[in-house]
Amino acid sequence: MFDGQFRTQAEVQLRPIGASLKKTGIKADHLTILGVVMAAATAVAVANGALRLGLLLLVLCAVPDVLDGAVAKASGTASPRGAFFDSVSDRVADSFILGGMAWYLSSQPGAGRIAVLPLAVLAASLIISYERAKAEALGYDAKGGVMERAERLIAIGLALLFQPAMIVILWVMLILTVATAVQRFAKVWRQASTTVPTKATTERLRARRQARMSRTAARRQGRSTARERFAARDRSFPARRRDSDT
């Protein structure tokens, strides 16, 4: 939901901040790494029951996560490598935070199996991420949904702020996250049923053609090398024969 409605506006607002950070020498990768470190600190705080500290660290964790893209664009270093690194780091950060919540719930008296609830939310969120990644690799659009990453972080913040309602909030998160996974699946399914992604198909055909050309060139090079080796051996054979005769 954030991607579809607010991301473009947020990027425009953050552009001056990204330009200012660029002048200090801070790189987008530095902010991405800082976000993961802050997520790990959030997990440790929450796991040990310091929910207010965990909430503060969660807010601080979101700051570099928002700014790394602005810095990358301001410095002209936005690239597929950076996008890949940022996406993987987001999944690691989510795993830390929800794992910390699971640890906290497991330490509560009478918690029982409810401690698995944050891990169920994590599993559903990973499915959402995979759907988008796979869809985009095939040339389809899988953005959107009622519970994307921004909404999940807000819900986690509410759960840390209102500890008595944590279980209820986690259940709502799980339901909405599963609903988002179903939404994205249906969206891609409709696209795949009606159209063929020309761009993705062209790229796959080009990749296959290049692979065939590379294999053909390698075979030709191997045959030419073998012929040269045999020719050299044939040229040296009379010389060896004359030496043996003398």
C-alpha cells in the first residue's frame, strides 16, 4: 500500500536529505548495514523484555532504511547490486525483529505455542517478498497489498507500544499478511493468464542465444586447439624419426 500511494512523494521529500548526506561521504551501503545492525539491536532489546527501548530502536532502524535509497540516487550509485543488497538486508532485518518478538513471547509465563505467531508472520512476509521478486523476474508486476513492509513495521511498533494488545496485533498482522500474499498471487496469475511479458521473453531468448553462441565458440576453439596440437605433433614426428635414425 505504501509503494503504490506514498513512495514517490516520499522520495521527492527525501531527495534534499540524500544530497546532504552524500556530501558527508556517507554511502548507501553504509546506511543499509546500519539498518541491519539497528534491527539486531532491536531484536536483542525486545527479546530481553525492554519493549520501550525496542520501540525506540525500531524507529531508529527505519531511518537508514528510508534514507539509503535517497543517498544512492543523490550520489548516482543506484544499481541492481545496491537494490539486491538492500532487499536482502530488509529480509534479514525483518527476521531479527520478529525473531526477537518470538523470543520475548516464549519467555512469558503460559505463553505456550503463541510464541510461534511472530515466526508465522515472518514466513508469510517472506512469501510476499518472493512473489514480488519472482514476478518481476518474469516481467510481471506484483506490487501492492494491504500489509507490505512499511505497514508491518508500523504494526510491530504498535505491538511494542501496547504490550497487552501484542497478541491481537500479531494475529491481525498474520491475517493481513496472508491476505497480501493471496492478493499478489491473484494479480500475477491474472497477468500471466492474459499476456506474455515481451521484455522478459526477449531477455530469456537473448540469454539462451548468447549461451548457445558461447558453447559453439568454445567447441570451435576446442577443435581448433586439438587440430593445432595434432599438426604440431605431425610436424615434429619426422624430426624425431631422423634423430632416431642417426
